Amino acid sequence: MLKLDPIDVRQSASAADLVFEALRKAIVEGDLAEGEHLRQDHIARLFNTSRIPVREALKRLEQDGLVTNERYRGTVVAALSSAEVEEIFEFRALIESEIVRLAVPRLTPEHLAEAQRHLQAFASERDPSLWGEINRNFHYSLYAAADRPYHLQVIRSSLDRVDRYLRAQLTLTDGIGRARAEHQAIYDVCAGGNADEAARLTRAHILDASRSLLAFLDQRRR
């Protein structure tokens, strides 16, 4: 049984958008496991719609790398190899270090206050299911000042592909403590206006997360 919250989308002009967002959220948060079969007719019944918007939503998810089509099985939740995870993090380290470098000179007291709120929330939150979202909110609150919407869209897509693995790694290892300390260091140099150091720490933060996640995945998959 698919772990999805059914929605009646018959009256909606954007049924495909609603189905897409519901499936994306379930995949990113790990409610739909890698390899899980996504049957169009079953999803259409859950959302009380036809298969047409479901088919469109699945195509968009495939473009984002969240699902794949397998011979004889149809659409399934995509799994990532360790090599793919490593490449995604290498890409994130490149783009996110540059976007924070661009953002730092433009950070306002409002940007910093929002980042501080997310920083404190990440440090105090005990519910692992919320860590992924708070982590994103912290980084995005700093990146927003760069005014690079396309960069943020690409970052979001990259995070979507690895977020379910990150959540598991943070929950089952000591990664959350390291992440909190690294977030504080990034915030401090951003607040101090040091763009180059913010870029360096952001790059190191992402690559450190990559190493921890790859070790976790290797151990879990053995």
C-alpha cells in the first residue's frame, strides 16, 4: 500500500501539479522506498483523477531523476548508486559554495535573522523527520540574497535526489551533531561578511556530508 495522502483533484486545474508534489514529497522524505512500484491506476484512484495527470506527474519525476522506468515493471522509485551520490555532492559543493559567495555581500539583517531562526531550530529539533526541511531552510535563507533563482532550482533538484538518504544517515549516525557545528560556523562567517570563508566552509560542509553518507550507504548495502 502506497504511503500517500489521497486528495480529490477532480476540481483542480493543476491535477498533475498536485500529484507531482505529493509523489515528490513522499519520495524525498522516504515514505516511498527505492524500487517501489508506482502503478498509474492505483495512484489515479488515490487522487480521484484520471491516469492522464498521473502520467504527466510521473514524467516530470523521471526528468528530475526521482523515478525510472524498468522493463516489465513500469515506473519505480529510482535508486542511486554510490558513484551517483558522490557526483551529486561534488556538483552541490561547486554550485553552493559559489552561490553563498555571491550572497554574503548582499545579506541584510532580515536574511541573517531568518538564518538564525533556522539555525536555532536545527539545533533544538529532536524530530528526525524535520531535520531535512530545516537544513534546507537554513541554507536557502543564506542563498536567497544571491538572487539566483535558477541556481536555487538546480540545488533543489540535487537535494531532492539525495535527501532520503541524508535523512537516514543523520538519524542513524552522529551526523546531526557535526552538521549543527558546521552550520554555526557558516553562519558566523556569513554574518561577519567573509564571502571567501563562507564559500570554503560551505564546500567543506557538503563534501564532509558526502563522505559520511557514502560510508553509511556502503555499510548498509553490504
